Amino acid sequence: MSGTIGRRRGFGMFTLAMVALFVGLGIWQSQRRIEKHALIAALTERLAAAPAPLPSPSAWRTLEPAKDEFRRVSFTAAYARLPDAMVYSAGSAVREDISGPGTWAFLPAALPGGETIVINTGFVPNTMQDRGVEDRAVALLVTGAPVTLTGYIRFPETAGLLTPSENLAKRLWFARDHLAMAHALGWGAVAPFYVDLEAPAPENGIPKPGPLDVHLKDDHMQYAITWFTLAGAVLIAFGVWWRSQRRLQAASPGGR
């Protein structure tokens, strides 16, 4: 009898722990949904704002993704006569007009004060990452003359465990890490952020810059419902099991 009571108590504690876990995950997903909606509202506001001047170099280190990602800026710079970099892309989550595969063309540009800022000049349709396609397109941009650029502040990506390593021979990356590009290609000290170019577009349309339109996945409600449903299912299963145990106990000779 004591063994049976111990098993019931252990199963009850296990059930309680699972219910607490699932309910906790459901609450967490609900909170994440609130945070995601606030982020979507903030990003929508930033993308719709009129371009502001580029922050001064003295303020660059104070910029943070949470409050500055996707800020729209306008400034004057001249593309530097330095090696460019390609970043492979199978499509874009922030550009509805882009479908992959292809590459993003990253170029360093000199500001009037001499500082270097990296520009993602746009998309180059390119199924095999042919260096010649981008070289010809980039050559038309690097004139040495200052040009007024409008774009969005972005911050470097961190390569994941499954992200391929860069191909230095092709100057090809698989993550938008402009700091790694600058180090590998000798661009010197660059701003801690890069700029996704919105305008101007070259006459031939390559690379293709454009406005951003952020669409963040918002599946948190579905996830929350799933976790709460699992919590309820565990409770129901425990209730069914408990009733069966009570019936077995009542039917046994010792339970009468």
C-alpha cells in the first residue's frame, strides 16, 4: 500500500511540475507577443520617419540595436577605391521587391570628415555568386565623387553554427558582418553600424537599393495557446489516471 501511495504522490508531483512548466511557457509567449507588438510599432515608426542626419562619429558608440536599428538617415559620402564584399542571400525579410538567390554588395565609403562607413549598396541577382557581375556593377559606383545617400542604420549579424565560413578569394560572406569584412579586406576603422541603402539607385539598377519593409513573425499567440493546451491536457490525463486508480483501489479486497 505504501508503495502505491508513493507512486501516486510521485506521479502527482511530476504532473504538477509539467503543468507549471507549460503554463510558464504560455505566459512567457504571451509576454513575448506584447514585446513583439511594441517592437513592430517602433520599427514601423522609424521606417516611416523622414531621413535624419547621420549621427556624429562621437555618438556612434552610444548607438544600440534596440533603439537605433532601422533609423532612416541621409548623408554625403564618397565610395572608396577599396575591395568590395558580397553577402550571399536567398531572399530578404525586409525587402518585398527582392527574391533570391543573389548577393548584397557592401562597399566602404568616406565621410567628409574622413571617417569610413560601410554601405550595403543593394542587391545583385546572381545565382552562382559570380564575382565578375558585382565587379562590373560596383565599378560604376566608385567614381570618387561625393554623393548624397539615404538609407537605414543596421547592425552586424552574428554568424550561426551552421553559417558557412567566408570565401576570401571571392570576397564572399554569408552573414552581414561588416566589421569582419573591414578587418579581412583592409578597410581600416569603420563605423560600428552599416547603412542599408534606400537611394539613389544606379541607372542600370544594379546593385538594387530600395526601401525597407519589416515584417516580423508574430506566432506567439499560437505558441501560447499550444502551451496552455498542453497544460490542460496533462491535467486531464492526470485526472483520468487518478480516477482509474481510485476505482482499482475500491475494487481491490483491501479497498472495501
